[in-house]
Amino acid sequence: MTKINILAINAGSSSLKYKLFLFDKSKDEINLVSKGSITEITSPTSSQFTAKIISSNTKISKSLNIQTHEKAFSHILSYLLDTIINSKEQIKYIVHRIVHGITESQPIILKPDSSPSKELSKLDSLSELAPLHNHSSVLILKSCLKELSNSINYAFFDTLFHQSIKPHIYTYALPYDEAKQKRIRKYGFHGLSYSYVSKVAAKHMGIDLNDDNSKFICLHLGSGASMCAIRGGKSVDTTMGLTPLEGLPGGTRSGSIDPCAIFHFSSKARKGDESHHPVDKQFHLTEAESILNHNSGFKGLCGTSDFSEIEKQIQDTTNGSENSNSSINKERAKLTFDIFINRIVNYIGSYFVTLEGNVSALIFTCGIGENNKELREAVAEKIKCLGFKSVDKEKNKSVEELFKSGKDVVDISSGSTENFRLLVIETDEEKEMVNQLISKI
């Protein structure tokens, strides 16, 4: 068999994305055949299904009533069978993105000719630290084993890339024995994205990724935002920690704050109490978690989790006037933007020292990183003192067009330098899983 269909699955807490790839062994080529997603799974109103067949540019978009990830997967599979593939047997491999793998250093393989109970139990046990995302992935895996019983499943972990981080960086200054027993430490996330963009950057620059002089600071900026220092192709440090809450603020996440700050949200906080436990008995940890994960970040600061909307309101000359239709306060939108820039450049400075200077490139990726030219320019201006150049404004404006024309990396640096480049790269977690799979089969 020279051509192999590989289905990539990326399950979120309320969404399911897929990409179908065709690997031609004789040419050693990977081609995207179709991609799509179902969002707002479990929504009381309706879910949205979108899909595209690449060769014909055929697109579909419709509302569905889908309440479970299993039904979402069944719908996607039915769509693929109706439009692209002739039988289920044509899907040889399925790759799954699993958010939290704790300290797993290899993907988990589930083969059709073996009992998967041990592997599924292991995956279920890993859900402890990422219950929303991991549980969804396990449900999809079970659906794949049932509906595509002849396929081989590979579970890739977003935390795996960060297994190279050293103990003095991943260890928290907490009671050591108890923290170790409960596996409380920094793990990091977005590893598949970092693995992918660092390889693309090294290839673009013509340098050896595995050389110690290969140094990247990567900014994965989306609704969930994080950063990573990479040296010699390995993660040295990253901003997210035990959970994705640590580090940069995001669409609805607070990012790193004083841990005691959340306890002061209790409406019955005891005034004048000098005890070390000023938490009202009615203020439960679930409420704290909800505030920090779902009602903070951009949304908590200015009322929207959409960074493009924040940028639009900053640029809107009518905002604040009688003619403005926005519910977002311009001043708060600007504050949110400035906070995000501040936190980003603080980590860049830290990682610059960690990598001992002479950074090969700063990489912008994911939704905000790939699409927000104002953010890229603001960050670049702040770090000129480290040796980086300003952005080339024309290149910076043209990133979206260049991506549409087929480029997967755009150098927005002004002038040509061997190092200190500013790169914008389209990330592709699904393709990275496929690349890693092919290296193993």
C-alpha cells in the first residue's frame, strides 16, 4: 500500500476538529484532503458543523443538534464516507491530540488486534489534571475503536514536548514530598504546536534544529496563550504549568496572579482577620476555579474574549462617542492590550536570559500571533533593546495574504540578520502528529 489515509482528531471540551491526510509513501508526501470541525457541542441551542474538501474547494456549513463528542465523531465519519472515502477500512491510522500526559514520554498506541483496556485505563487516569479536555479525547478514542475497528490509534500528548525541562524549572516551591506524591509540578502545554513551528523555523533559516546554537522563543497566542523557550529542538522552559492557567492571560484565563487574590473575591471575606485562612466557608474552590478559568483574562478585563474585537475597539475613532455601537470601553480595551503586551515581553526577557542570548528567532503563531499585526509590531518595538529589529510594516501587513498564497512562514524582520529574526508561522498540530506518526511506522 503506497497511499495511506490518516485521520487526525483534536478534541476540545466542547468542540471536535478533524483533518484527513493522504500519505504517499512512494513520494514521501503528505497532502491535506479535508478538514473541518463541530463547535458548541452540548450547546442547548445548536452545534455548528463546517468542513472543506481541499482539492475541489467544496465547503459545507450547517447547524446540528449534537450533544456528545461521540455523536460529533459519528457525524464527521459519515460525512467523510459520503464525500471522500469509500469504506472505513481505508482509514489506516488515527492520531489523537491529548492535552495532558503528565510525564508520559511516548505516545500511547492502541492496535486493533489487542485489548485496549490497559491503554484506556491509563488515559483515564491521566484525566485527573485536565478533566474537560482529556475526558473528551478518551470518549473519541472509544468511538474510534468501535466504529473504525481496523484502524491503529496513536494518542499524542501536548505535554510530551516539555519532558526535557529540568527539575529546578518544573518544581514548585511547595512542600516537596506532598507535591511529588500528588504530581504537582509544571508540565506545560501546546507542545505539538511548539514542536511543529520550531522545525519549520529551523528549515526556513537553514539551521540545524538540534544544534545548541538553535534558539527560539515561541509565542503561541490564541484564546489559550503560552510561550516556550527552545534550545537544540528541546523545550527549556514554558509559561503554562500544572494546568493551562499559569503564565499569560488568555481569552477567559487570568494567567499568573498572586494566588491569594482569588480568595478576596469572597463576598464575606472577614475583615481584620489575621489568620492564615481568610477564605469564607461558602467560597468553594470550584467557584475560584470558575472565576480564574472562565471569567478572567480578556473577558474579565474588558467584557470580550475576542482579541480581534479588542483591537478593533482600540482603533475605532467613534468608540466612546454617541455614534459608537460597541459595548466595550475603549480605555479598558487598551488596558487589556497593554497588559497582554507587558506579560509577553516580560517572559521574552526572561527566556532571552535562559537561552543565554543570541536568539535565532522570535516566532509568532496561533490565532492572535498569526493574525494581529498590531500586537506583533508592539512586541517587536519593546524588545529592540535585546537585539531584535523593528518589523517591516509592509511584510507585517501582508502576512495573511502570504499565508493564503501557500506560504507557511513569513519573515517580518526589517533588514536581514543571521539571528534575532521575527517569524510568523502557521501552526499545524494535526500535521505534526502525522509527521511524528510517519517517523514511527
